[in-house]
Amino acid sequence: MNIACYIRNNAVFEQVQTVLVRTGFVCERFTSDTVLLRTVRRRDFNFILVDVGIDIKDGESVFSWLTCRSGDNTPVMVLSAVQNADWVAEALNAGADDFLIRPFEPVELVARIHAILRRSSTRPARRIIELAGFALDRDTSTFSYRGTPIELTPREFTMAWLFFSSPGVYVSRETIGTAIWGVDSEIAGRTIEQHVYKLRKKLQFGQECSAMIRTAYSQGYRLELHEQEPVREV
């Protein structure tokens, strides 16, 4: 059982590693979210642990990757030293399977991992977002507006999924670059701008369409909806 651990704090990693090794798991540490995301694209892990410490931004890139990934059902657990309902909701809505507050009892960590693994073996891979007339099907990589198909490239679809998963929230260039290309925004900056431009044009359906991608150069991009409906995920 191979577990990838994105844990930057040495003391926390040592505690987690001790528990996992005693249980018979193989634990591989990552201190960079970029390296973690690049590695899981190339190698298979049975489980992923992400520690966000006291700042939810420490897991931002991983959460963005969770909302975008397709065909990868590797279960993910998030650890944090802060008990915050908004953080828990953000992590779970992004696709995390569990959220554990630390300090924790070793027996609870192990039990939660085993429980998640049991659930993940039977959970469906199909997932759909329906929002403001738009429909995105991650299983088939199809995108439509009120039943009219919109042709997107694989990367455009991944970007659309990222925006429609977090409407009204600014997504940084670094997060987009890491989630889609596995590289930082400095390297992929022009490519990101080109893909946003093309996706923005494909979202234009005249006055009846209420979706718009806004740009804030200090914050990134966000999806704005004039008449926003609740996100429904299947």
C-alpha cells in the first residue's frame, strides 16, 4: 500500500510516517505540491494525504487538481490543525474523501484510511456539474449549454471544469498551470491566457448566456454568472 504525503511540517510528517509504517503502509513524502501533482500523473498511489496546516492555501493547487482530474479515483484525505467548517466544506467539495483535525489518535487515522479505501473500491467514477444552463460531464468530457454541444479541447474542458467547480472564486494562474499542465504560471503564463481567451469566446451565446470569465491580473480568473444556480454534482 503506497501512500503519497504532501506534508511540509517535519514533526507532522514524522508522526504520520510512524503510524503508517507500523500499519504496513509505504509512505512517500512530498514538500512541494507541484512535485506531488507531477508525480501522481506518472505513478500510481493507493492513497494521498494532504496537510494544510493552518492555511487552506497550502492545499489550493491540490484542491484544484481534485476538481479537474478525470479517470483517477485515488482517495484523498486532508489534515489540518484548525477546525474550520468552511475549510472542511471546501476540501470535501473539491473532491477530498475525508478531513481529519490534528492532533489525532493513531488508531483513528488508520481506521479512517481503511474506511475510505473500502468506500473508494465501489464508488462511481461518473461526475456531472449542471450550472446556469451549462452541463459538464467529466466521464465523457462533454460540455453543453441548454442542450447545445460546445466543442472543447481536452485542456479547455479541464479548465472549464475548474471554473465551473468554483464559480465566483478567483483561480490563480499558478493554480491553473499546476492543475492542468503540471507547471507553474511563469512557464505556462501565455498558454493559460490563450486557453482562457478561447474558452471565453466559446462561452458566448449572445445576451441569453450569463457566463463570463473575468480577469484580475493580481488574482487570476473567475467565472461570473448573472443568474447563478446551485451547483449540482452527480
